[in-house]
Amino acid sequence: MRSVLRLTFVSCGLLFASALPISAQFGVPLNQSDARLEPATVRELVARYCRLDYAGARLNPADWPKIQPLVAWRTNPEYPLFMVTSRFDVDADLTLAHGKYQVTVHYRLIGKYDVAEGYSQDPVNPIEDVRFTVSEVNGDWRITDAEPNYPHPSKPATVQWLSQKLAETQDPLSKTLYQNALGRLQSQTSAPSAK
């Protein structure tokens, strides 16, 4: 009788243990997030990216490891210019289509730094909207596109970058370009008014 009872317990235990992997194979979600939290998660992801960019992370190659977990691309995209900003606002309204979220960020611009021409202030349109696309990549939300996709650093981050470039360069033409940009940006007291 004892051996029959022991055999029954062992058989039930094996049956239960074998049922666990089977349930995972037939579509039982193991790592499912709450769909109601997705918009807040996506919006926070974009806001984290924008905060890092605003702090100058895209201008400094050493800061790439901070941005890389937030995006789907493997390297910092090349850019011929960047927009110096005084603030940014992540839009509260998100659009979901085909499993991708569209998030708009509104940047208040101070000026533009063109790699070939230097710094210019008083942009024609002091507000720039950037549209971010966020998709699920290997089970995590990632920014998969941004249009336009050039940096939007703050004035202090840009001043720091220009000062570093000025200290590093030996080329007289580049030195003049950085000095002029630094002088113009530092003399600029406030963001341009909205037109």
C-alpha cells in the first residue's frame, strides 16, 4: 500500500512539473506588461532621451553608453548641425499605430550650430517639433526613429562643448570658428521670443 501511495505522489509530481514548460510553449505570457501603462512608459523613455540630449550626451562620445539603451540604433547618428535649446516639452498625447507609438517633443530654440558655418542665433522659427517613433525591440521599448535626428543640447552643454573643442584644436580656422561661436552664444542673454 505504501509503495502504491508513493508511486502516486511521484507520478503526480512529475505530471505537474512537466505541465509548467508546456504552458509556456503555448502562448502563456510570461513577461507581459500592463497595456494601460505603455503610454506612460513610452513617454518617460522619450523624456529620458531628451534629458540626456539636453545635457549634451549626444555631443560627447563618452556619454553614448547612457543613450544607447534607449534607442534601437547602435551608434550616435552623424549630424551636420545641432540646435541649441532653452527647453523641451514632451507632448502628453501619443499616437499608437501598427504597434508603434509616435511621440512629439516641442523644443524652444536659442540658435543653431552648423559644423561648417559656426553658430547663428535668432532662428526663423523658435519652436521645433521632433517626432519620435517608439517600438518594441526584443521585448523592450526603444526609440527607433526621430525626425529630425540631430542633437538638441542646452546652452550650458553647448558652451562646455565649444570650450572643449577650442582647447583641443590646433587648426587656426577651427579655433576662430569655435571662438566666434562661443562669444556669440555667451553674449546671448535669453531665448528668442515666440513669433
